[in-house]
Amino acid sequence: MKEQNVILEKSYTFALEIMSLAKLIRELREYDLASQLWRSGTSIGANVEEAQAAQSRADFRSKMSIAAKEARESHYWLRLTRDGKILPEERISPLIEEIESIKRILTSIVKSAGS
């Protein structure tokens, strides 16, 4: 039986949530914010997925580092969405909690892949 990869699952599920959120933000005509959030939020999982086929430890670390940067950017856009009162805090807070968890995991992976 194949071992579950937590960061693969979390980043994929997060991307699906971000897609739904971005659609909602587009309905409010906040197109730039929706596009930025969509790009950064879905890029995390894409880079994690790419890292699974890395050609070397350095390549793996590089892809995971990019995913971590995208997670930070997503965190920024989510905070703007909340603090700019684009959507209610209760809609955004669970996603902020999730991206903070993803950031911690990715930071740990990048640190351990560097040694």
C-alpha cells in the first residue's frame, strides 16, 4: 500500500479551496486579487507535484522552496482579502490557518532537504 504524502494532499486540497474562493472574489469584481490568489494558491501544489519527480536533491529542494514562496504569497493575498473586507473573516480564517500549516510543513521539508 502506498504511503500517504501529507504535503501533496494538503496542497492539492488547498488549491481546490483557493479556486472556489477566487471564483467568489471574481463575482465581486475584484479580478486582480482573484487572479493573484488563484496563481499563487494553485502553484504550491504544482511545485510540490513537480518535486516528486526531481532529478536530484538540489532540484527537489528548489521546487519545494518555490512552493514555500508561493505559500507565503498566498498567505499575503488571503490576509489582504480578510483585512480589506473583501470577504467575511469567517470565510477566510480557515484558509489562513491551512496556509500557515502548509508553510510550516514546506519550511521543514526545505530545511531537511538542505542537509
